[in-house]
Amino acid sequence: MSTAAEVKQDLAAFARPEKEATFSWFFKTGPGQYGEGDVFIGAKVPETRSVAAKHKGLPQHEIDELLASEVHEHRQCGLFIMVNRFKRTKAAAEQQEMFDHYLQLLHEGRVNNWDLVDATAPYLGAFLIGKPDAMDLLQRLAQSDSLWERRAAIIFTFAFIRADKQGFENFDLEPTWAIAEMLLADKHDLIHKAVGWMLREAGKRDVEKLREFLGRFAATMPRTALRYSIEKLDQTERKYWLSVG
């Protein structure tokens, strides 16, 4: 059976010391920045995914050891293993346990950069589909002081947007509209980008509903969110919404 030490060893084979500074700049790890203190070894995402696939049977306590590491790629690999396991299991109790554990990791700050949220929340969010308390949870996360919990709140809704492609009867855009509206006043650029991204994805499924949302909020919503949300509209319509905003 694999161990966290073996995962770290395999990841070390992909280390690129010359990339550490670039990664640290890109993920804003400097003092006072959102990724402050994060450490990178320079492994690429496909490489980290390959290590995760190799160690798919890693026990949860070993995954947690990875997630306790200061090295970004260690935590990333642990999360990839969790997501892969979540996708495979059909047992409701196991999905519940994994989802609750993920929320705890999020709360503890071990899922602590935008790439980690974006690589996990769209998949684990499937657990919430059809749950009567799903919106209560999403709203609580959207009101959190934690940047990463707020980002997870909107990215979780990606699962609802593409629910029909994941074995569910139909997609549901209402969580996206609701959480996006809650986060329009957020001050952080990473939330503006996430909101715009999810609005764009929801608009692919129902462009008239996107137009309705923009009709209400384009004049006041953050410009970054607006620009992201209209990327798939034609040039004439994009110009119109930008003139309103």
C-alpha cells in the first residue's frame, strides 16, 4: 500500500527548482498576498495528476499527511486522489464522509489557493445535488470570512450547471444565479473571476437567463466579473453590456 512519503518521492522526481520563483509569483505567495507562505517545487499539473493516479489507493490518513504539507504540489496531489476516489464511489455514506472531510480541510486552510479549489469543488459539489440543505450550505460559505470558502461556494455550483452530464436528470442554474448575486459585492478579484466564470458557464446552458441577470446587475457588478461572464456572447452584445457596466 502506498504511503505519503512515496508520493512525495515521486513528486520530487518532477521538481524544477528553476520554476519555484515563477510559481511563487504566479500564485502570489509573498507577504500579505493571498498565497502567503506557500512553497512550490515546480511540478506541472499533469505530472501531479499522474502521481495521484499511481497512488489512487492511498489511505485517507496518508492523504491527510500530504494535505498537512507546506508544499503546494503535495496538497494538490492529495486532493487529486480524494477527487478521483469521490468520483469512483457510489456509496452515499462514503460520499458524505468525503464531502464533510473536504469542508473541514477547506475550513482549516489546507485547500488554500484558487487552483486547489477549482480542481476539487466542481466535482465534490456533485454531492450537494438534490440535497434539501444545499443552498443553506452554499450561502453560509458565501458569507464566510475565508476567501477560499467563498470561492468554493460559487465553484460548487459548477456541479449543478453540468449535473445532467454527471448522471443526474437535469441541470440546475438557480444555485449559480443566487450565489453569484450574493458575491457581487465581494472585494476580492479572485471572487470576481470565479463569479464571472460561473455566470459564463450558466449562460452556455441558458443565455436568456444570463441576459436577465446582466440586465439587473451589469451596471454595478465588478468589471472583471462582467467581462468573464460575457466572453461567449457575440462581439456586438459584449460591447453593449460593457457600455452598460
